[in-house]
Amino acid sequence: MKKSRSDLLSIASGFSALVFGFFIFAVTLSCSSSEVASIEKKPPNILFVFSDDHAYQAISAYGSVINQTPNIDRIAREGMLFQNCLVTNSICAPSREVVITGKHSHMNGVIDNRVEFDNTQTIFPKLLQQAGYETAMIGKWHLKSEPAGFDYWEVLPGQGRYYNPQFRTPDGMVEYTGYTTHIITEKALDWLKEKRDKEKPFMLLYWHKAPHRNWQPGPDYLTLFDDRDIPEPETLFDDYSNRTSAAKTQEMTVAKHLNERDLKFTAPGNLTPEQLSQWNAAYGPKNQQFEEKALSGDDLVRWKYQRYIKDYLRCVQAVDDNLGKVLDYLDEANLSDNTVVIYSSDQGFYLGEHGWFDKRFIYEESLRMPLLIRWPGRIQPGSVDTHLVQNLDFAPTLLEMAGVEVPADFQGRSMMPLLEGQTAPDWRQTAYYHYYEYPGAHSVRRHYGVRTDRYKLAYFYNLDEWEFFDLEKDPNELVSRYDDLEYSGEIQDLKNELNRLRQLYKVPEVDPPSERPVR
Ligand code: CA
């Protein structure tokens, strides 16, 4: 069934390519040169691929030593890779709000995962829709309010499920059988092929749930990596000395805080009998081997790391494989040349670094977001940018790509000059960060901070404790130099800079409210 359908499709696309080629020939003959130029200048389509908690350490284009992501790498090879894309607030819903509003969390209201987004705010999808784009949102939205600004939307409720997902739609809830990463992709492809108005440029948000906790690999990935050990990060056994009490009191260690479901001692509760049988065939023998070994101490931590990282990477692999299907479709449909493709993730993640999973801290692994952008004819293939860009800049960039004016109150800045390889001497030299969700899951204390190309200063303000790192000398951020006299000048400069940034971005002295009462 599947094969014959794809055969039919390839025949159909070959035929339509022929017709399209003739059409372009005819149009070119009948147009004056200025008309041809205006056809060439038509706004690009935008395919924005977002995943959830996908760390740059698990992307081969970023030098991963633990996996291969050939399809994401393709965007790097054919476009631009950003080395220093920094999230403003390293947690799911707040990062997404910053992406769509172009404003910091204290301005858009979503300081943490508890707050419901006010969807009457100005967001880039609405502006693109008003400018004539056909807009769609498919996958994980993770905002309590309904998607606004979309001609079509189908989103997971909350975190959604890895298997047999429900989707919220304008017509109510629907449910599907299968693996969510595949299903989101099928829906995205179906919209591209069948559901959109092809007279208009499109903007598709193709946003995955994966590889968010608790990592449930798809049926085709359950035994991937069983034949090897994944290299451990250098800081798996970090003891948190030489840092504030915040690093010591978090609850996100591989050693102590992964639960039964994270470690796959319990199968997901909603599998079909066939899925459960595949699941048990994969994890049953692995769990039995674990029981027989009766591990303890560091050996047990090492085993937990392997279990965690392999499941995480299995989820990533499905994202990469499915991205490949979408990129292939763009090629087949002759859409690649006029479609901007963006790959990013709502923030980074700890893959065992500092002994952790999860995110939230200003330390590099969760601060840095992967960002890769392909735009044939506009972005030099294989280019790498090292400017400090932020998720704050995504909305202005997408608007400028589409030729839409950026609202004056957006706090980010369009990355277009960087994408086109121009020098941008007035680009930001420092980036502001602010995390709020405490008390909360994983007990990461509230903090704000500033990062330059070399230094980082963080203030855990409810503890009145500071950290300062020299990333050149201490890239793993193991020793805070806050009390080191050698750095007193740099630290004072960064304190002044923090004050400047807080004024520039209008950060209030008292944190905005969280939905739940904060103790
Ligand atoms: Ca996330």
C-alpha cells in the first residue's frame, strides 16, 4: 500500500515538474525583465523545524562524539551554523514565547512553565499571516492557550505523548495510533502537499516533542546503540565544589533523580499490545542483564548514564530521520530553492555534563541552542557564525526574511546581516539571561546573568550568591572565579553591563507573578 502510493506520488511529481518547467518557460517568454525580477523577489517560504531539549552536543554538525545527525548536518552544509545562539530563559514554554513574541519573558508574561500565555499579544505568525502567508503550526506548542495566527493548527496538549498521541485542533481533540515523531512529520507533509493554499508563500512551524523527557524511543529505534557504549562527558562525576549552593542543591542528577520510567523499568502505560510486545522484547533482556549485575556506586551511575543517553539519542535519531523526509520532499516538489529551512531547539540540555540531565542553569550546555539556517542564494553554504544571537532574534529575523516590518517594541534584532555574511560591528557583545522557575521541578534557583564571548557572570539573587567563569580557561565551568582578585576588573565591568541590560530590557526589580503562588 505504502509503496504503490509513493510510486504514484513520484510519477505525479515528475509530471508536475514537467508541467511546472513548461509554465516557467512560458511565463519567462511573456514577461518583461522587471516582471521576472519581481517573480524572483517573491517572499520565501519558511519551514521552521523546532525540537524540544535537543542539545548541540547531540548534533554531529556541532562536533558530537556520541551520535550522527546527517539530515541536520545537511542544513549546516548547505547553510549557516550558529555557534553562539543563547536562550534567554532555559525552559520550554518561556523559550517558545520568546521565539514567537521577540520579547523577554518578563515582557511577554511567561516567566515559567506555569503561566498561561496571553495569545492576544503580537506574535510573528500573526504578522506573517496578515502579510499574506499561509501559516501552520503542527506538533508541540506547549502553551496553555490556543495557537493564534495560523490558518491551520494541530498541536499536542501540553507535553503530549510519545506514543499514540492526542492532538488539539480547532475542532476538538483527535487521537492517533503510532509514534508521535513520525505522526507530526506525516501531518507536516500532508499539509505541505494537500492542505495549504499553494498560491501563497507558506510558513510552517514543524515542532517536535522529542527528545523531551521521559525519553521513549520509537519502535524502530528501541535497540539502536545496544552494541556500543556512549562516551561519558568529562564532568559526569562533578562534585559541585567551587560553585554556589545553587549547583549543589539542584535535583537533576543522573545519579539520584532519574525515575523508574526514565530508566525504562516501567513501560509507557498507553502502548498497543503490539507496541508493548516490541517494547518488552527490547527492554526485557536489557533490564534482566542489569538485575544480574547488581551494580552500585559509580558503576551504577555509569549504567544510568548509558540508559539515559541511549534513549535520548534514540529519540533524536527519529527527529533527524524525519527531517530527512521533509527535506527530500522540498527537493522533490522543487520548493528547496525558495524555502528558508531553520533547525533549532527550545534550549540546550545536560547530557550527563555536571552529572545532570535537564536544563534551566546558565551553564553552557543548557544556555546554548542549536541553530542552523539554509536559504539558497542568500546564505553562503557551509558558513559558521559566532556572534551572540538569541531566541529573542528569531521573530525579527523571520519578519525581515518575509519583508514584513518588525514592531518597534520587539526586543530582539534581525539576524539578516549575519545570514548574508555582512559585518555587523554594532551587534550585541553581551547577552542577558534570566531563569525564574523556583520553587519548581528540579529545584534550580532563580538567577540572572550575562555572557560575553569569553566570560560569564551569574547572580542567584534569592541566595545573594555570584558565580563568574572564564570560559577560555575553564570551558567546563568547574571553578567560579568570583572571589579571584585577578578578575575584579572584569567582574565589575560585567556587573555594570548587567545593570545596563536590565534597564535596556526593562527588567522589573520584583519578578513578575507565576500562575501558582510562589512561596
Ligand atoms: Ca524544552
